[in-house]
Amino acid sequence: MRNLIYVLIGAIFLGAIVSFMVTYTVRFNEVAVETTFGKAGPESVVTEPGLKLKWPYPAQQVIKYDKRLRVVETRSETQLTADEFQIIAVSFLTYRVSDPLIFFQRFGNAGDRSIDHFRRAEEVIRDRLRSAMGEVSKYRMNELFTPERGASKLGELETRVMAQVSTAGEGGQGLTDYGIEVVGVGISRIRLPEDTTNTVIARMAANRDKLSKELESAGQSEARSIIARAQSDASKIREFATRRAREIEARGEREAAPYLEAQRANAELAVFLQKLELMRDAMSKRMTLILSVSDYGLDVFSPGSMRDLHTGGILAPLPDPSAQGDAE
């Protein structure tokens, strides 16, 4: 009985080993390449997920590649812009395996594991990306960095780098010829060397000074233009007012001429009528007239004038109020 148990256990263990050697599983996010004695053809690519059969090693071997996006990032490298400024940029690239067979044929000699193939492929991608970043030299600093919203050409630069990585390379080959699909390229970080920073700040200050002088000059020119227009308008208004005043004065003289001629015929009467007109205008309004009693004929209005008349005997003396009291 014990021997039977050992036999069953051994059979199960042997069956597990055999099944492991002749089967493999492809996940939904993987694609596999079956190699027969190290070689693969179009029929070797397995894209459907599930449990698959194969010949035991070393007759057949399966390499599985992940179809999901992978990211490659470069190190910080100094790039020179078109206006000879230095920037330190870090770029990245996202890719996936688009053709497993070509990918295997290109990088299969790097090792027996898919991770070895990816490592070798990412070395090639990193070199291509580093070379394509030379496109920075076609842009000036103020084109890449601008305060205006949407005016920066960083997006255009990333598009050009992606085109260079995907299609251009030594021998006219791009990454598509390696079974790699480039999904996106970007610049994750940019900084300036210390010397470049100081130069940029100095140039920015110079540009601001130049801009302020241009604005000041334009303002002064506009001010002079406004002053000239105002002076011209004022001169026209004065000329018009002077001309109009002369016309009114001339018309008044023409209308007054008959009256002046009549006044000249009898000047004394004219003066008398003017005085009457003056008195009538003055008396028609509520007014207070102050006269001096020292003027001729006005002394009768003096408070002591009546007493002086009685004292002089001209009029009967006024009764004494105290004497009238005694009499009573």
C-alpha cells in the first residue's frame, strides 16, 4: 500500500513536470514568440491569451513580451539652443512592442529572457532619443520659454523629436523597424546652468530696458502729437471767436449808428435822458441811499437842524417838558 502511494506521488510529480515542460500560459496583456531550436517565423507569434502547448525544451522555447506601455527616460544632458544658450534637459519616451517577431529577431541575441530583450531595446531607444534631442538647436530660448500663453514651441519640439526617433536613424532605420511603436515623447524637466541663468537674467533686464525706452519714446511722441493737435484746435477756436466778436461788434456799431447820430443832434438832451434812465433803473430796485448832510440843501435832514431853527428865533421855542410838570 505504501509503495502504491509513493508511485502515485511520483506519477503526479512527473506529470506536473511534464505539463510544465509542454504547456505555457499567455496572459491578456502579453504576446508570445515560440522558437524552435532558436529560430522563429511568422507562425511562431501567439497573440491569443490562454493555455498553450509546446515541445519541451530545448526543442521549443517561449519568449513572452508585455504589450503595455513602457517608459524610457534619459539622463540630464546639456543642449545648445539656436541663440547659443545652454539648457539641461531630461526627456522621456513611451513605447510598446508592435511586432513581437521583429522585436525578437532584433534583440533575441541579448539573452534568453524577455527582460534582457527589453533592456537592450531601451538602450537603443535611449541613444536615439538622446540624438533626437539635438532638435533643440533649431529653436531660440525665447521660443521655448515665453510668458504668453500657448506661444511656447516646446510642443513642436517634442513632435519633431518624436518624428526623429520613430523614422530616422543610422541606415535609414527607425524604431518601427525594430518592432517598436513610439507612443509619445516629452521633456519632463529643463533647467539652466548657473552661467546661463545669469546671462538670461541680464538679457531679460536689457530687453525690459529696451522695451521701456521704446514705450517711453512712443508715449512722448504721442504726447507731442496730442499737444500739437490741441494747440491747433485752440488756435482755430481763438481765430473763430475773434472773427465772430468782430462781426458782432461791427453789427452793433451799424445798429447803434442811427441812435448815436440822433444823440449828436441834441447832446444835452441825450445826457439828460441817460441820467433819467439811470435813476429809473436804480430806483426800480430795493436800495439804500446814503447822502451827506454837509452837501448843499441836505442840511435840513440833520438831527439838530430843527433845534438850530428854534434857537435862532425863526420858529417858536419848543416847550420844556420839565416846566410843564411843575406847572401841573
